[in-house]
Amino acid sequence: MLTGTHSEAASYEFTTLTCIPGIIHYNDTKIQLLDLPGIIEGASEGKGRGRQVIAVAKSSDLVLMVLDASKSEGHRQILTRELEAVGLRLNKRPPQIYFKRKKTGGISFNSTAPLTHIDEKLCYQILHEYKIHNAEVLFREDSTVDDLIDVIEGNRKYIKCVYVYNKIDVVGIDDVDNLARQPNSLVISCNLQLNLDRLLARMWEEMGLVRVYTKPQGQQP
């Protein structure tokens, strides 16, 4: 609907079985949209071709997680958890932790902010679990154990995500209002083409795209 490319749609789940690419023309710009098959619980372990789907999501600039407004809110948590399990960090920024492996010198631990979730001893234990005995670690903000592990692993992808609740035409106005107030969420109806213009604007906004006008040669800007 947004790209002019046909993608199977029906009232049942998993109608999209393969990756279907399309191009959105918006603000004189071409944006590639990939319609991916839905993922299920256990996708991070390879169930339902989950790893292939997630690999494509990792290479994107923005994730649109399309959810059924009439289904349980648990779907959002399940999908977010599956993406987190493979290193995707949705709507988060990289932890402000400086980490550098060294060849000698032992472990140097420092912080410029009060730490309430981790201390020097726990940091040492985590580094030893990774068989790291020489490194420099500097915490620039209050961080958690998971934050430190993400920095050590070094393969996390931090990406923006918009939770798009479709089929709002089949739920009550109170439910629509509650969904619209969820963080990083947008409500639409593809069937009635409701709020699709706002979806395009939100995509442009979240991707941080900027239009640049060049000055014609020999003319006023």
C-alpha cells in the first residue's frame, strides 16, 4: 500500500512468507521498505526461519514492528525479547562505557559517575568470565551488568523501532487511545487507510533524514 508493491494480506497471521521489497517515494526521496515474515517465540534460536528474518532487520536503519491492535500486548514483549536475544537494542543508545583490551598492565577500573548496579569486584568477575585479564574500563554513567556485557561483546546493533498497531478499526476507541499512548507507538488501519500519512512522516522523522537544497551555479540561493 505504501510502496505500490503487492504483499499478501489476510485476517490470519503469517501471510507474508518471504521478504518483499518495495520503494516508498516521500519528500522527493526513495526509501526502501522490506516487508518481512513475522517472527515467533524462539525465533532467536532459529524457529520459523527467525534467524534469516532477524539478519535482515539488523541491516536496516529503522524497524517498523507491525502488531495487531486486537491481540494481546504480550506480542510486543515477545518480539522485543527475541530481537534483544540476538543483539538488537531497540530505542536504546550505546552505553557510555569506555572499554579497551590491553596486552599487559592488568585491569584498570574507573568511573566518573556513581554506580548503583555494578562495582569494581563484579566488573572484574565479568571480565574474567570472558578471559580478559588486561583491560581499561571507564564508566561515564550509571550502568548495569548487561550494559557492560554489551560493550565487551561489541556486536550489538542499536536501532530505532516504531511499534505500529494495525487494525484499529476493529477495537474500541479506549483501546486505540491506550495503544497510541504507548512509548514509540503509532496506530493505523491499512484496511481504512487511516493515519498512513502520519506513519510516513514518523518514518522520515525517526530515520533523521534531511533535505538538502543545493545552490544553482551562478544564481542566488
